[in-house]
Amino acid sequence: MTNNKELLSWVKKWEDIFKPKNVYWCNGSEEENQDILNYMVGNGSAIKLNEEKRPNSYYFQTDDSDVARVENRTFICSPLEEEAGPTNNWEEPQRMKEKMLKVFSGAMQGRTMYVIPFSMGPLKGDKSYIGIQITDSPYVVIHMRIMTRMGKEALDVLGDNGQFVPCIHSVGRPLKEGEKDVKWPCRPIEEKYICQFPQTKEIWSYGSGYGGNALLGKKCFALRIASVLGKEEGWLAEHMLILSLTNPQGEKKYIAAAFPSACGKTNLAMVIPTIQGWKVETVGDDIAWMRFGKDGKLWAINPENGFFGVVPQTSMDTNPNAFLSIQKNTLFTNVGLTPDKDVWWEGIGYNAPKGTLNWKGELYDENSDEVCAQKNSRFTTPLNECPVIDPLYNSPQGVPISAILFGGRRPTTIPLVYEAKSWNHGVMIGSVIGSETTAAVIGLKQGEVRRDPFAMKPFCGYNMGDYFKHWIDMGKKTQKENLPKIFSVNWFKKDENGNFLWPGYGENSRILAYIFDRCNNKDIAQDSPIGKIPKKGAINIEGLDVKSEDMDKLFEINRTLWKEEIANIEDFYSIFKEHLPEELKIELQEIKDNINKN
Ligand code: OXD
Ligand code: MN
């Protein structure tokens, strides 16, 4: 097992607090995985899917209260509220620990306490970190096995004296002697806690068994805690996909991109180019850890080992590579279940077979308003199931990043693509991305922009204003010519009748190709008041049904709308008070001056 004294005493301490029936150290083997799956099938908490249709795949249903991340129950527990900043929920660490120790006490009675050693990032990679998660959820164990490098090998990397990020998790449902377990043990929403302690780099999670709340390597560690490590150590932990793009001449470049949720990150990460001779391969679809190498370039790894993707609307039309990634060796949660034990969801590309059950296990009626697959239902599948996984996805050094993209859903104002004039200007662009709300979002005026800086609003482990400053400082760590170019992209611009101006999906490869050529400093960009936009004709639209006047609209810079945009950004920036870097004020002022000219 291990001779790591710190780890052994830490596990013993938590065993004494949680009082489990037994303790099990996970080795990550196939045999262990099968044992846990068989146990779950045996107690009714998992269903083995049809081996012919979905080999080695399993199905799970959660409790109604446990279907997504719970942002209002997520806390950054730093000593001072100001350290958590205006975009996070805060609680004083000692007070939170006292509160949580009460609910943790005896929380695993009657259950197994699993100890999960895992590596975020390739094993032995110098950019990787080891974490140890304690959990009473077998569901979490089998998911962590896909999403991280988990088990004996991670423990070996830790060695006798290595450091680890401690991750504590309980679903909070102790079992009395002889009591029958429920299918999905958890606590009601208002009793859940997802806590990060940035100073001590600890994670404590209670009451949820689902996704980012419970798979602690993902959002809690690889983003919230890692963002703090990145700030302290001079690197970046980002909510970004990583893809590679190869041009018809065989030249390859890597691109990282941040988008708020529901903007198609997984789709872009696996996009199939529609332009002849170009190829996209995937390194990751959610998280990037990036630091400057000895060569001065920015190198990125995907710290995860799997995809935890939203299922509805995934089809051979919308995202063939994601669809092909989930044909086998996949865990499905909260989708529909067909009578022959296959899975079904809205937008899969064919009708639900008669007798399909919805995510709650009730007969699905396609004429009712109720969905079959819960909107946030998920697939969990290893990276290497992706048919276009990049050959370097597991490389410990990572991949060199040539461009960083920031995007959001913006029906107006923001052009299809524009380029930052400098690193600091790019940081400004990242700091104000967001999506425009629709009438469906309760409590917000339609057309209001919800800012999600760097798509990190729910995931930054410290004051977002200081995070902006960290980005500014990163730009000083290398020569200018080594810094990735930064671009804003917006696939969602609409015309005055509310129709999308740009077809999106595979056609976005045309924009990627433009970005690629700009990274080679091709003379295809021109100055505009807000940054560099493509020269007329610089985007290849051959074979595309987009009118030339629509192309003009896609790049129109409407001064009235931009004045509103700037006023809105000023409002947004004001929440950061003295934490807002001077550099961002200067960048914003420059755009304001340009827009106000003539
Ligand atoms: C995710 C998210 O699940 O960003 O990746 O919410
Ligand atoms: Mn995400």
C-alpha cells in the first residue's frame, strides 16, 4: 500500500471521524473496478447496459436534488472575505470546519470508506499534482477512475514523503445496522457543502454524490485549488479546452479556449473541419493547466483523463466525435433507458423506442412536457475513447499554446472574431466575457449580459480582481513574441430578425484557420477601434451559404452598442474595487477613446 506517514495518519484521523464499517484503498485495477460495478448492480444503484449495443457501459440515476453543481452551496473559505472576493461565497475557515465536522462525525457509519489516490495530469509529469480523495460513494470511485489517473500508480508517484491535496467527501447518509440503502444517497440542497480552503489547499465536500460536487479532482481541485497554486507558483489553471489544428501543409498548432457553459466547448474541442485539408484533434474539453517552459513558450496539459460531458443534443450531426466516444466503456447518468437496456436522450437523432423510461425511471411520454434525459445528464468516458484524441494528450510536458480564445453567447455587439492588440488587451477581453440572457432566465432582464470572467466565475479560488492581475503578470514572464495571441470569438451573433448570422459547428473551423494563419503573422488583419479584425476576404467562405452583407454584419462595430458595452463593463469592473488592475482600466479607456472618436 503506502509507507507515507502523513497519508497514513491522515486516513486514520478521518476514519475516526467518519466511523465507516471498513476502509478500502483503491488500486485502480480492472478487477477492482468490476467488483465495485458488480456490487452496484447487485444493490440496484447501477444497471449494466446491453453488452451488444453499449459494451462495458453502465447506467445510473441520481436523486432529484442532486443533478448539478450547487453554486450557492460552494464556498471559498479563506481567512478574509476579501481574499475570496466579490464573485465567491465566503465563510471563515475555522467556522466552516466546525460546522462541517458536526455533519462529518459518524457520516460513514455502515458504509465503506474508500481511499482514492489520483494524479491530476499525466503520472510523474512535472506539471501534475497528486490528490487523495476519501469518499463513501462507490459511484465516485468508478468515475474518478475514468476522470483521473487513479490507483496504485498515483500512490507510487506520491512515494513515502510526497505531498498531496487532501479531498474529503461524504454523501452524508450513514446506514444503521440492517437499514436498507436508498438508490442515491445524498442530502437536500440546503444541507450540501462544497468547500475549498485555499490557504491549506484542502477540499471538504458533503451531501452530494454528483459531478463537480463529488468528483473532487475536477472543479474543486483542478480549478479552485489549482488557481490558487497557479497564483502562488506562477502558472495558470483555466476552464479551457485544448485542441490542435493542422493545416493542409501538415503544420500543427495548439489552441486553448474559454467559454462560459452552454457555448459548445466540447463541440469545438472535437470539431470536424469543413475546409479541405485541415484537421482538428482534441487534448481536452474542460480544463487546461499552463505554464511557461524553458523555451519561453506557454505549455499546457489537460489535467483530466476523461470527458464528463452533457449528453442531450449529442448526435452524429452535432458532434460525431463525442457521439463516437460514448459507444462503449462509458458511464451514463440521468439519461433515458430503453427497454433493451440502451440509452436515449433528446437530440440523439432518432425517436425513443416504445417503453423507454425517463431519467426518473418513469415511462417516457414523448407528448408530455417532461424531458426524457435530465438537461444536465452526463456521459463519463476515457479520453482515449475519442476518435480524434491528440497523440500528445498524455504527454507530461504538454503542448505549446499558440493562441487563446475567449467567447460567449452574444447576439449583438461582439464580432465573429477579433484579435487583441496586446497581452493586456487580451486579458481585458477575457475578463469581460459572458453570455446574454434570454427570457428563460428568471430574475434577469432579457438581453442583459451575465459576465463570466475567463469562464472562471464559479471556479476561481480567490479574489477575481487579483486573478486578473495574475494574468497581467503572466504576460511579463516571457518575451512578447512567445506569448500566445489572444482572440475573441462569437459564433452567436444574430441579425435584426433574430437569425444566427454564422452557421457555427464545423464551419467554425474557418475561423480557426484564420487564427492559425494570424499566428504565423499572415497579413490578413486590420485595425479597428476594438482590436484587429480580419481584412475583407480573409475568412475563407468558399462553399458556404453566407451572404457578403451578412459577413459585413458579423464584423460590424456598432458605436452605439459599443458605448453601452463599455458602460456595462465599467459597472461590472466597479465590483472589484481596488483589486481591479490599473492595466485593465487603461485598456478599457483606450477602447472607449477609440469608440468615442468622431
Ligand atoms: C462543467 C461545467 O460541468 O463547467 O464542466 O459546469
Ligand atoms: Mn466546465
